[in-house]
Amino acid sequence: MEINKKTLIGSIKNNKFFKDSFWAVFGNGLGNGFLLLAGIIIARLLGKDLYGEYGVVKTTMFYIASFATLGLGVTSTKYIASLLSSKPFHVKNVIHDAMSITVIFSSIIAFVIFVMAPCIAKLLNEEHLVLALRALSVVIIFKAITTTQIGLLAGFKEFKIIAVNCLSSGVLMLLLCVPLTYIWGLKGALLSLLLSQVFNSIVNYIGIRKKSINFPCVEKVSYKKELAYFSFPVALQESSFTICNWAAIMLLTKFSSMGEVGLYTASAQWNSIITMIPGLLINVILSYLSSSINNSVQHKKTLKLMLRINFLTTIVPFVIVYFLADFIASFYGKSFVGMPSVLRILTFSTILEACASVYKSELLALGKTWLLFSLRLFRDIILVTSVYIFLTYSNGVDGAIMYSWAVVVMSTLFFLVLSLSYNIISKRNNENKKE
């Protein structure tokens, strides 16, 4: 019996999938934990209203940054993972082309935001945020670069490097946010966010350079068109996500208040913590599903395994956060009255989102990017529509609670449509094989 235990433990330790999952969860989890702690500290130093402004600027910048990558984060993972086993001599070409597209397009988007900052601030009814928006347009470039870099490293299955870099970035953010926010308030909080992104992009660059140094770069071979073609529907997904989620936040700002935005932003951080492990495993899932696409038996095993892991690793923190909502809210200060109710409602969406992320990775691995775009567009429209209906129905009262209910409705419908689509595709594939 003792021998069997040792054999089992040894096989788990030597399992590549287990090691990659461990580093994705451990390192990135600690990094996100430091970011959460930094968020709590910033919330206490700024108060509910100023933290709402911080949340609006941060959310706006990160939504735009996700679009500015043109979907090259997940595309890079798929291409690197596939080419390593088929055409390793083209790997460096993909790295060069993916990074070139990211830098050029994100710089264009950042320039537009810099110029349009007064209009955006006026739309938010917060004209004093012009300087902050302009300064943080730089975040768009570094956030986009970081996203593509992580996708490239995930394709190499270098999840340990990703974990260490994320952890280092989280520690830096925590160390910087306290003095900078205390001295300069909102501007200091935003500066600490910017500096942590710059640092993350630098250490990711070093990691990619070390991994790719032994790979040749084939002359006259360009993947720009191929990457752009595959990424275009992925970019449309990010565009839809960016526009609709930003619109939902704007509705909350217009119909309710910055204080309600602050409540929702603080509560949404805990949703990220609950779905932390599934979120950290996205690149692992996509990398393994992409590399096993020609092995149907292994592919299905990986898919079922990840569905179980995502469900189990979400249900436990969901229960903890739900029942400790009052205790958690107490850390944010007296101005965050009403946060426990928002937190409890919002957590119901986490289990569905965690399982839905596996189906999203599966559709990407199968190359069903246009189908996934259609489904995510449906999801985003449902979110904005639900937010509008709930906020107008309540006349803006308890805006954060109304927003949270809209997220729950959206998550439920999206999961049902995704699972139905996957079952239809699987059934068709099985029928084609029989023929």
C-alpha cells in the first residue's frame, strides 16, 4: 500500500500537466492575491467615491487594452503550441509578427485615447480625470504587450516563468501602491498600476528571449496575415466585450453614482478571486487542448478533466466568500455600506463562468472563432440590456445590486448556449467519423 502511494505521488509530481497547472495556480494566484490586497489598501485610502473613479479609469483602460491586443494572446498560445510539434523553425517568426502587430495597433489605440481624453472625461461627468486618462493611455500599450507575451509563453508551456513574473509584478504593485496612494491619492494609485505593468512586460520579454534564442528565424516567412485572419474574430470578441462592458459601467455611472461603481468594483475583485484557479488555467487548457487536437481520446479526457477541476475549484471559494461577505466588506472601511449584498449576489455567476471558460477554450482549439464571437456578442448584448432594464426599473437605487443581478442573468444564459453549442458540434463530429 505504501509503495502504491509513493508511486502515485511520484507519477503526479512527474506529470507535465500537473506541474504546469501547479505553477499557473500557485505563482499567478499569489500574484493576484497581492493585487487584491493592493486593491483593498487603495480602497481604504481613497474611500468609496474616489475608489469608484479609480475603478472607472482602470476598467476603461483594461477593457480597451484587451481589444488592443487584437486577440493575439490566445492566438499566440495556439500557434506556438501547434508549431512546436510541427514546424519549430517557424516559432520565432510567429513571435516577431505577433509582437509587431500588438505594439503597432496598441500604440494607435493609445494615441486615440490620449487625444480623446477630454471627451471621455466629459462623458463620465468627471472632467478632472483628463490628466489621469492621458497618463494611463500608456497602460494600454504595456497591458497589450503583456497579454501577447503571456500567450507566447503559454504556447511554450512555460507556466513557471509566467507565474514568477506575475508574482513579481503583484509584489511590486503592493509595495508601490501604499506610499504613492498615500502621497498623491488617486494619481498615485494609477501610477503604481502603470509601473507594475511596465515591469511585467520587461520580465516577460526576458523570458521569451531566453526561450526563443535557440530557434532560427526563417527569412521571407511571415505569419502576419495568418495570425490576423485567425485573430480577427477573436479581436471582434474583445471589441464586443470592451464596448458592452464599458457601456454597462457607463450606465451604472449615469443612472446611479460613483459610489455604486466603487461597490461593484470592490465586489467584482472577489469574483476574480473565486474564479482565480479556472482563470489561471485558461492558458494551460488552451495549450493542451490545441496540442491534443489530433488525438480525440486524449482531447476528450482533457476537456472533461478541466470541467471537473474548474467546478470543484470554484464551488469551495464561492461558499467561503458567500458566508463571509460581511467580514470581507469590513476590511474596506465604513463607506462601503451595502457591499455584502452586492458580493453575495455577484458570486452566483462564478461557477457558471468557470465552466463556460472551458467550453470557450475548446471552441478556440477547434478553430470555431466565428461561432465563439457570435456567442460572446450574444452574452455582451444580454449584459448591457439587463443592466439598462434593472437600473431603469429601480430608478438607479441600489445600482451595484442591479448590476450584479444583470451579471448573473448573463452568465446563466451564456453557459447554457455554450454547452448546447458544444454538444451539437460533438454530435456532428461523431456522425462524420461514422460516415
